[in-house]
Amino acid sequence: MKSAIPLSVVGGPAPQRWAEIDLDAIGHNVRALLARLPVGCHLIGVVKADGYGHGARPVAEAALGAGAWGLGVSTPEEALELRDLCAPERLLVMGGLAPAGCAAAAAVGCAVMCSSGEMVDILERATPAGPRLPVHLKVDTGMGRLGCAPDEAPSLAGRIARSRRLRLAGTMTHFASSECDPEFTRLQFQRFVAVLRRFDVDPGIRHASNSGAVLNHPDMALDAVRPGLAMYGFVGDGLRPALALRALVTRVQDVGRGQTVGYGRGWVAERPSRIATVAIGYEDGVLRSRGNRGEVVVRGRRAPLAGRVSMDAIAVDVTAVPGVQPGDVVTLIGEGITADEVAEWSGTISHEVLTSLGNRVARKYLGARPRTPAGEYRSPGAEFNPPG
């Protein structure tokens, strides 16, 4: 997560690049996902990586307000920002932790994912006497990344459940390809259920489903689900994308046939052309792989990128868009351009597109106002009035 560089509130310098986040869309998506789940199944809204670039705290508040039971983050630092929003056992640190990270997570006092005997030892030593630390045991059923082996899970569950400092609040796994491989997803689910049957202690809340499983395998919901991208509306029918990305034109110039644009002279005018320079670049999340690839929207029409992406700027061929001038708003996500399209042009996935938004990209929150302490946001930027 990139650190925030706050911008001035209304009346200060106007930003030249910003993201508009529709908190009503977040609420709509949470309610729509809950409607797909069995009665009593909890939704843990995943707000790691600064809420997938949307701003963790405002998104967390919108999700909880719409019925989310809890929140999922990756690091103890992310948990610290949100620990006043819900009960500690409903705030889960899900990321892999080195020994020092385990101790830091125990100090926060929220729920912690645990995937090995070594982690159990460290968490026990780091947790002070008093309320037992809620732990979610993670089982590796085929992701091959984090989690204990299925054969180890029953004994580790017993150790946690019988610990004086820890308690088994949940048992979890993670699907590797729930959006595209139903056969392997089913195999992982069967492995997980088989492991749970071998426990001689209460497993706590059982959860496996990410966004793909919530949308494609509702029968695997168990006691809770952990949607990420779906909560932001970028996958799934009936869901609303919550983010639009915009920037301003800073210069418009005519170039003659044969002239070049950008580093490496990577774009050559095949005809007399008109080129707009836009104040957003790879520092802001427009990946450098976008050079000469894809489009933006300006004055209601699509226009292609021209040349390489620079750190602070892109160039756009607006020859076919009449009247473009400095100060015009350019949309990079939104107005018909999806994060999936941008990801395809960038050679990546929509998760990276969203989480790559840099700390110069101000956030403008639309819809229901989040209830942050002192009315402040802890995400990049502050409230402002966008141009236009």
C-alpha cells in the first residue's frame, strides 16, 4: 500500500488526477452478495491494499453499514487503521507473517491467520495474559502459498483450541482458481471439508470462498465468505463498479505527418494529428506496458494512447475528437472503460490496475459519507471539488 500524501480540502490546490469512489455502489454490492448467500452466512469484506485502491477506511465503513459482518486485511498495520470499526474478532489479518509480524499482529489484538506450528508458538509467546487471541487456522488445499498441510491441521487446531493464550476462532482455506476451474475448486472444497471432519475441537467459523466462489459456487459458502474484487463491483452480474479514474489535459498540440511522440519516439504520426498531454503516468497507476495500447474517454468519445507512458503523463491522439483543450477531463476507468479492459491493455489483471493507483491520485467519495473520526479520511488525498 502506498502512503498517503494528503491534498488540501475544498478551497486548496485542485488536483490534476483523481479517483471517484461511489460508496453507495460498495453498499449495493455487499447487499447483492449477501443475497446470494445462505441465511446466516457472514460476509468478511476484504479491504487490504488500501481497499483495493479505493481507500480502506471509507470502504470498510460502507461495507459494514451494508451488512458486512467483518473485515479482512493483510498486515497488522492495515488492521491498526480499522480496529475501531468492529469487534476485534471480526477484523482478520490474513496475510503471511514473519516472526516479527506475528508479534505485531498479536499486539493489535484482532484475529490472526495462522498456518504453522511455529506461528502458534510465536503467537502464544507474544499474546499477553487476558482475553485469548482469536486465531484462524489456514489449511493449504491446493493454493500452494500459505497454510498448513491437511494432515497437520487437526493437531494444530487442537493446540490452538487448548491454548491458554489463543482460541480457535475460525478455520479457512483459499481457492486457487474459483473463477475459471470448477473441477479443481470442487476438489479443494472436498479436501477442506474432509479435514474439518477430522477435528476433535470446534473449528470456529469455516470459510473458503473468495469472489469467484461466491459468484460461481454458492454451495461452498459455509459459515462465511471473503469477497474482494466483487465487493468493488469489478466482477459479477448485477454489481456496480465503485471507482472511476480521471485526469486533466494539460496541453494540446498539432503534429505533422512523420513526427514522433514520447520517449523512444515510440509513436509516429501517420497523418497530421492532434495530441493531448494528460496529467497522469506510471507513478499514478497507468502501467508503463500501456504504451500505444488502449483508449481513454474525452469529451464523450474514446481516443487512443500515443507513445510510451511517462512517469507523470500520457499522450492521447485526439485528432478525431473535436474541441479538446487544456483543462478537459479525461476518463481512464469509467464511462464504458472497465478495469478488465485496462488490465488487458496493460497485460495484467484488474486487481493490479486498481491497487497500483499512486499516492498523488486524490480520492473523491460519492454517496453515503463514511463516519471517520473527526470527519477525516485516511486514504490518499482528501475531499475536493473535481473540475467540471
